[in-house]
Amino acid sequence: MAKPIALAADHGGFELKEAVKAHLDELGLEYIDFGTHSTASVDYPDMALPACDAVVSGQCDKALLFCGTGVGISMAANKVKGIRACCCSDSFSCEYTRRHNDANALCMGGRVVGPGLACQLVDLFLNTPFEGGRHEKRIAKLMAIENR
């Protein structure tokens, strides 16, 4: 059985997170929503951390993270050892960050990406495998940077 997907958003990404949750429900995919649960102002680093910790611990397979632009929450996520977060608003970047970078957190901006595109990107992100091979040494180099 597949592990659940971690979800988190700040107030700027709350509505997009809710749209993606509805999409995941339609697909019958399990997730854990780490918040926020309203449009009341919260700080994106506080929201990213528990979702990313769930991925690193193995509780969740991947994370879907949302803020106003997707940039702030991706910066916060990438501070968590073991997370390779990408901020995407197009299908090519989303597909190839999985294929080549083995990204485990997709970040999107609620003020940048509409719900239809967000759901398409989520599908690409969740269903595109890591190619491995020549890309593995690059991922190892990324991880080595974390450990220096």
C-alpha cells in the first residue's frame, strides 16, 4: 500500500491546497493535511516543516506544499535535510524535476497557479518516476552539500 502524501500551505496557498485535496480525494489517494486550515495569516516555514519531516521520516511518500508564490515554502522545505523541493508552474519543469532530480516535494503558488494546472502538475509529479542512472551521482552530490 502506498504511503500518504503530505500537504501543507500558508494562508496564501490555502485555497490551492484545498483544490488539490479535492483532486486527491477524486483519485482516491491518501494524504495527511498538516495545515493551515484557513486563510488566517501563518508563516510558511512553520507550515513546511511538519510536512517535510513526515517525508524524511518515511511517514509520507512526497509533499505538496503551497504558499502565495510557491517560492518561500520551497526555500523553507529545502532547508530540511533530505528534502529536494521544486517550485513549479509548468509541466516540463514538474516532469523533469522528478525524472532527473528525484524531487520529493512539489511547491506551488496559490497566486501563480490555478487549480486546473495545479492538479495536472500534481498528477505529473506523483506519477513520474526518477530515471536514476547518470542522475544518481548528481543527487549524491546534492546530498553531500547538505552534509558538509
